[in-house]
Amino acid sequence: MIRKREVKNVSEEILNVSNISISFLQYTRGLRQNLLKVITDLTLNISSGEVIAVLGSSGSGKSLLAHAILGILPKNAQLSGEIKYKGEILDQKRKEELRGKEIALIPQSVNFLDPLMKVSDQVIGEVEDEEDKKRKKAHQREVFEKYGLSEEVDDLYPFQLSGGMARKVLVSTALLTNPKLVIADEPTPGLDDKAIEETLSHIRKMADDGVGVLLITHDINAALKVADKVAIFYSGYVIEIANVGDFSGDGERLKHPYTHALYNALPQNGFKLYKGHQPLHGEIPVGCVFNSRCPHPTESCVMVNPDLMEIGGTYVRCNKYQQSNLYG
Amino acid sequence: MELRGENLSFRYGSKNWIIKDLNITMKNNEIKGLIGDSGSGKSTLCKILAGYENNFEGSVTLAGLPLPKKGFNPVQLIFQHPEKTMNPKWRMKDSLYESWDVTDDLIEKFGIQRSWLNRWPNELSGGELQRFSVLRALSPRTKFLIADEITTMLDAVTQVQIWDLVTTIAREQNIGILVVSHDKELVNRICDDVVYLSDINNN
């Protein structure tokens, strides 16, 4: 467990994503087009000093959230809904101004580095003159030092970095511009336990220094180790946003049946079999997306798609809670 | 029946040995776990055991004989990323039936929906694709499965579903499995026996 330090400053809301949906325009046959919805309703917010994990299976489209915030969705994608950064609406122009500065990305792998440039040079990026270069170089050294990257690393090419070093380079690069929001897109797959632990502790450290972190992952163990809250992404919807502490015991504090199933399916928690599969993109049912797999479906679940509703600081999308709310 | 790797050594060119004098034996009624850190040679060993890598020293034998050079390979390797192993220009049914005449009963058991058969690989999620990879490999002629981190990229619910099916069918058909993973908890759950790569690798 990577413990959270007390955050000194009062936290402020950095990012507010409300009801965004992302669709892709596809050609099916000839000139016939089809609009494929990949994210239907994604809502979450992040405050400074907080790590929010978005947990979803691979291929579920959760990385699109990162692309939407940074304004790098492909041309055939349509984005609707609202993304606010520090209370102001984030449009394409603003995204381009902020990305790489106040909003930074930790990409999935070293493949995102330029293989033909030395680490230090590409990390510093554009410089105006010698003076500027000196200043930026000094700052880079300072940040690299903080993450245990010695001076030799500056002159290495990406292929000469070990997995762990590459990880540190990606993390410290994201921090060079003193961002307020860091998006980490699947930072752990393919790493061994030690490297995962290290990456996660870097993420925690950032947050403790006041940065808001959006951690996009399919690895529930990683999410539970470092996040404050976990948003569960299922078939294009956020179905629950739970506190990390709710993932304990038998998971009795988790509200959505899928979150429950996910927790109890972990090898260390019973490895319990739960049947069924997430509906495919384009085959999403009318009512609740989880209806066919739900242990306690009601009649309304076939027709009524529940909204994400708040219950004591956590959120759940389930008709059971909507009804108990309605009828006391 | 035994799958046996003896004195296996491998390196790229004249670089350092990735694996050196490694011995491993599996029985076809056994589910064996193999744990190793990243870069420890797990995937290299998998490729050697399944006959994908020819440039190694030592020998791999199945029931005392070398692996067949052509025709169906009774040692089937399943990879971590199914989206990289499926032919992107084939519909799912073509990829599935290429391997063997998969029975409808098994398709249903695997939770593969009829509509998925006509889809392209890029339209399915990793979990759905991995069901196809596993089913493809479970031909009646298969004697051993080498499962190289096959559920690492999947959510916990799908992970249980896949392992529940694979282990049940393997036990029914006497297929031996090598479960390669970095997840000790998972390996302890499903395997009869666990070996650590660091213990059997002499590099």
C-alpha cells in the first residue's frame, strides 16, 4: 500500500468531465456510414492532490478519455458533453494551449520517445537560445535527479534505457512543465512487481505535491494501491465511483453488482466466477447496460437506463438505488 | 506424455545469455505455473517450447520425439495480446475454424456470441478476442498449452471466466498447461505446481 501524505494546501477542483460521449463515424459498406458510440456517458471530477483511477477492460475505450482531454482524438471522432478545466470550458483551442504545459501525459510506453534523439535533448524540447537551453537543461536535471536519474542518462538514446529507467524518464518528463493535471495512460502493463511499485509511488508523490492525477488502467490492483477514488467503466458508461477504502472485506460497501463481481474475482479475494460479457459497441441495450447479468434486476431495468447518482460522496448507476431514493 | 526441455540456452547473436542450461519437464495432466520478472526470459522459453524459435541450444521433445516441423503442432502457444495475433483481414469465424472444426457446444460454453463470428478483430475487445485465441488452441490434437500472460490485459471478471474454461477443458482432454505469469496470486489459484524462472535458469 502506498500511503497518502497529508496534503498541505486546500484542494481545488482541477478537472470536471460531465456526461461526455465519443462516437466514431465508420464506413460499413460502400458509402454507407455508421456512427459507433464507444463512450456513452462518462462523468468524473478530479481535485488537486487527488488520484482518480478509471478502471475498464482493455479495448473498452477508456484511453479515449485521455485523448479527449488533450484534444488528440482522430478526425472521425465526435465528442459531446462538457470538459471543464479549473471551472472554465475546455475547447480545442484551450486544450492545445494547455497540453504539454499545465496538462501533461505519461504515455504507455517508451515507444512514445524519439528513438533517434538523446533523452535530455528531446525532453527539453524547443529552445530559443543558449541562455534558454541552459535554464531548461538545469531544470530538467533537477527533476531527473528527484526521480533518481543520474547525469549519464541525459546522453543515452531511448533503446539504451532499461524498463525501469524509461519509466522514470516518462514520469519526470511529464513533470518538467509543472503541470496541474497529469494523465497516466496504462503506465503499468508489462512491468514486474518492483517497477510497478515504483511507478505507482511516483504517481502518488505527484499527487502529494498537489497535482491532480487521472490514472487510466485495467489493473485493479494498481488502481487500489495508489488511487483515492476508482471510477468503474463498463460498456461505455461510468457505473460507479467508489472510494478506495470501499474495496475491502467482502466488498460489502461497493454498490454496483459489477464492481462487486470485479472485486470478488481477484485471485486474492476468492477468484469467483461471474458469467456474461459486456455488450459490444453498437449492441448496447436500451435499459440498464448491466441488466442481463444483474443478480437483482427489476422490471424497470429493461427500459430505464439509470443515471449516475451521488450517495454520500460516492456515485452509482443502478435502478435499485434510484428507487430506494424515490420511495425512501 | 511429457514435454521436456533439456539444457536450453538462448541468446541474441553473441550478447549475454537470456536463458542458460535450463531444464523443464511437464506432464499432460498437469497445470504448472512459471513465474519470472520482466526480462527474465519467460517469453523466450515459451517460444522455444512451442517450436517458434529454432536458434537455441538444447532439445525440446514431446513424448521423446522432436516437435513436428510441419502439420499441426500439439504444443500450442497463446500470447498476451490477441489483437496482435489475429489476422486483421479475416473475420473471426475464419480465424476460429482455420484451426479445427470447433463444436457449437464449445462456442457456447466459451460465451462467444453468434454475432461475433462475423465481426472483424478490431471490433472486439481484448477479452472477447482472447476467448477466440484459447478456443482455437484447444483442438483435440493439442497436448500442451503454453499460456504466456494470457489474462494480464483482461479485467478480473474475464480472467476468471477464461481460466475456469481452460482448466476444465484441459483436465477433460488431458492437456498440460504452462501458466506463465508475474501474478503469484493467480498462479497459486490455478496451478498444481509452481516453478520460479530464477531457480531453473543458470544464466
